[in-house]
Amino acid sequence: MIFVELDEFKKDLKSLLKKYRSLTEDLAMIKQILLVFPNKRPPFFLR
């Protein structure tokens, strides 16, 4: 699976990282979940 980030997303992410310091790690976790369970839908509750 290939993840593509739009320029708008990168800009918004940069400003949000100042407020939410764990956002980079949270996005990395979501990407890992999507790699394993590509058909799951938010909020990604895995039991």
C-alpha cells in the first residue's frame, strides 16, 4: 500500500504538530493498522 500526502495535508500537519506532539506517531500507527487490516473503517477498534 502506498500512502500519498497532499501539499494541503503537509501544511496542516505542520501546524497541528505544534499542538499535538504525538500526531506523527499516531499517523504511523494508523498506517500500520491499514497495512494489516486494509478493509477496516475508523475508529480502528481492534479486539
